[in-house]
Amino acid sequence: GFDKLIDIAAIAPRKYGFAPSAAAMFKTDAERKESRAVLFKTIDKDGGGTISFDEFLNWAMKHIKGKVTGGVKAEYQPMAIEEDASLAAKNLPIYDEASSPADFATFCKTAVTDKSSPEYEKMYYHLLRCFTSADTTHNGLISASDFDALVDVAAAAPRKFGFAPLASEQYVSVEERKEARSSLFKTIDIESTGAISFQDFLAWAMEHIKSKVLRGATPWKAGVGKLSLIQPSSADEFVEFLKAATSSASNPQHKDLYFHLLRCFTDADATMSGVIDADGFDQLIDIAAIAPRKYGFAPSAEAMFKTDAERKNSRSELFKSIDKDGGGTISFDEFLNWAMEHIKGKVTGGVKAEYQPMAIKEDSSLVAKNLPIYDDASSPADFAAFCKKAATDKSSPEHQQLYYHLLRCFSDADASMNGRIKKEDFDALIDVAGAAPRKFGFAPHASEMFSSVQERKDYRANLFRTINTEGTGEISFQEFLAWAMKHINGKVSHGVQSWAVAKHLAAPAPVPA
């Protein structure tokens, strides 16, 4: 590649006689390749056998500076250069005014699944433009301070078609956005150099986009998008996804598998209590098996067991092995830990599609479960009525919507993706969960409620301890759900009031003059 790069970079100086042709400089192809291989090694500082753009850029700038500093002369025969006809195509955007969301989704899927396609080439150059637009120092590297801008530039296209949220919709504060992106930067900066190369960004972006289209690109709504089932388009794609998901917790596929398993678990949580019993676990296994059965990686229950009693007995024994404390129920974090290890064990040894593929009926409730608990037309009175219904009638659609809303809040704050919230993540969970009531004036901002950061931290630390009834130092979704429902019920039972009114009523009466 470097041999070709030198000839490409030499086009401009050769055109005007500032550089000789390769034919004039070397007697044979072997001589040329050997000379350039030696040069390549001087640029490849780590001896990895490849160079990234920033390494080439650094060398090229110094090389050119050395040439022009002493006074460069056109001492070679000018060469007639055939213009690169593909230049315009490489600069084409990845969409135009006539593109629809469906067109964009199809483009992205082809781009990340077929490297030989024109779509892949366009995506490559699009991501390159995003990278160079954010490279303010023009050194071929993106620092942590520039990464925030890079994310916004790269997100412009999916945002245009409704597949990604604005930062203001996704984060409750500027601080939360910066913290989230700082964490993302660290996962991309795998060498911990404090800067990422185009190579690093390209690899991450392609995997990130691939994980999105694998689940089916769907429009983003506030509080929506993560709680969805993976939707691989082939057996090979499914295996590739699972291998990536179980190989590293920092991979985007790992995050997608986390949300897929979370969705499976909650679909089996018939009581919407955050835990499932042995009967619920029987259903959970069938829900979780839908994806592998679709491509023949798992047998049907009928093929595996002779009778319903045999199936239930077998799964009951498996349930007991997961239910470590013998309480008769398991929470999401217990199921998640088992499922990740189970899947990793399957793909590590090389999984094969050895069973009859099953036609799967798609889950038509997917969209309903992802509906936010309010929309732009909602008023404070609408939100208050929703909360009252949700907290007082467990059989209502509102209760189900609130359950899934609280689940999304919990999973958004689960930074370690282990199904439990640590003390240090609890602060973020409260802010995420408080966003909806704050929007309608039913809850204060932290700055209105506390006189200092330390006061806020102390208050929330005490609250964490009251929710963590098991005293483990972490809270499960079951614990958070129980507290949140009780908290909301307590609010609505006395009549939902705006924060300003409640504060006024709680204030001491003025002392008569």
C-alpha cells in the first residue's frame, strides 16, 4: 500500500517537474519496492507492519518542508498526468435531498456488511471527512477535547433521518454529555495514548453502525431505542455478532447483547416486579432462544424434551443453579451473568447451525414497549394523570409503560452493564429518572434542591442506602423499581403539584410584623 501511496502523492510534484518518475529513479520494480520498503520501516515506528494516516502525515510534512526550505527547483521532465476520475465520486455525500430514512438505513446496512460495495467506499470517505473536520490541530489525530465535536459531526447524518438523538435529547446536562463522551473516547483509544487515529475511529464507527443496523435501524424517540431485540440477517452475521459481543465488554456488540437480554428478561417478567420465578424462567428460556432457533443454533423445546413435565423439570434445575441465594426468584443481573457465560461458552468452541431453522413470528409489541411516557403534545395535567394511573393500576397500559421507562432509566445508568447500579452511578440514575417530572415542573433541578454539590452527594448517598435493602453496595433493577413505584405512588396519592407550588406550601408562614 505504501508503494502505491508514494506514486499517488507524487502526482502533483511530477506534473510540474519537481519529482522524477519511478521509471527514471529505479532500474527495476524490485529496486523500487526495496527502496520504498526501507523508507516504510522508518515511518513505521512501532514495527507493526502498517502505518496510520497520522504517521504518514507527520513524515510527509517534514519531507515536504525539507524540500522547500532549501529552495525547490523543477529539474525533472514534467509529466502529463491522467486526472483521477473517481475524485468527485469520493467526495459525494452519503445521502441527498431525495433520500428517505429507508434509503439511508439500506445504505448503512450495505456499507457495513459488504466491503466490496460502492456504499462501503462512500462510508469510508464520509467518516474520513468527519474525522478531518474535527482534526483542529491537523496532525491526523483527535484529542479528547476534539472528540466531542467529532461525535456531533458524525451524528449529523443519522440525526437528519431520525435515527439518532440530539445531544440535548440524550443527556440531561452538558456535564453528563461530556462524561459519557469521555468514557467513549477511552474505549476507542485502546492504546491509551490520549489521542485516536483515523484507523481507531474508522474501526469503532464501522462496528458501531453495524451493531445498529443488525438490530434494525428504527427512528429514535426520547427514552427509546435501546430496549430492542437483535435482528441478524443471516446465521454468519449472528455468530459474528455473538463472538464480538462476548470477546470484550467495550465492544458495541456487547452493549447490544446486554439490551437484547434485558428485553428477553422483561418480556418474561409477567408480574412487572423486576424478578422472575421458575415458571417465568421457563418462558424466558423460550424467549431468549428465539434468535438462535431462527438460524438452527438451538433445538425447539419439542425436539429437546419428550413432555412438558420433562422440560419444566430440566429448566427448574437450571433455574436453581442461577438462583444462588435460593430465594425462589432471580433478578436481571443474575440472569445476565449466566447468559453471558453460557453464550461465550457456545461461541468459543465454534458454534454450528446443526438444528432445523425455525420460522419465527416477529414480536409485534416491540414498538409499544419502547414508547416514551410523554410526547411533545403532553401537558403537565396529562403527565400527572398518567403517573396516577400507572402507580395505582397495575393492569393498566400506563403501568406497563412506566415499568419500561424506569427500566430504560436504570439501564442507561448501568455503566458497567452488569445489571446493577453502583454508588458512583446512582447519582446519574436519579438525574435520568428525574428528567421527565422536571420537564413538567414536578421536580426541581439539583441546583434548586441543594445548596452545594456535597449536600447533593450526601443526600443521594443516604437514599442509595435506603434502596439497597440487601446491603450489597449495589442495587438491582428489582430494588430500584420497587422504590421508584412506591415513591411515585406517594407523590400522586397526595395530588401531584408543581415543584414551585409544593415549595411554597412547605415554606414556613411569615412572622407577623
